[in-house]
Amino acid sequence: MPKMKTRKSASKRYSFTGTGKVKYKKQGMRHILTKKSTKRKRKLRKCGFLSAPEAAKARKLLPYG
């Protein structure tokens, strides 16, 4: 049986934690940062975790994750 292909776009966006949660970087920290509050930028620095249904979809895209 041939190897399964990984969706490269998903592999760049998501990573897995040791406990199996799907981690991603929050959007909105690339440009136009002057109008965003310090509190908002500080919260955007932290990584986010996908909910259970969304994580199940991400696992299908990343067979070797």
C-alpha cells in the first residue's frame, strides 16, 4: 500500500501537542498592529487549540501527525 500524502497547507498551519490536541497560531499579528490594543496583541501571541470537531477534520488532513 502506498504512503498517504500529507496536505502541506495543513501541516504548515497545525501541530499536535503531546496529549493529542491540535495547536495553531492565531491570525491578526502580521500587519496593521498600530491600531490594535496592547491587550489584544498580547492575547494573539498565545497559541489556540481547535475544538473536538475541528480537530477531527485536521487529523484527516494530517495522517502522520
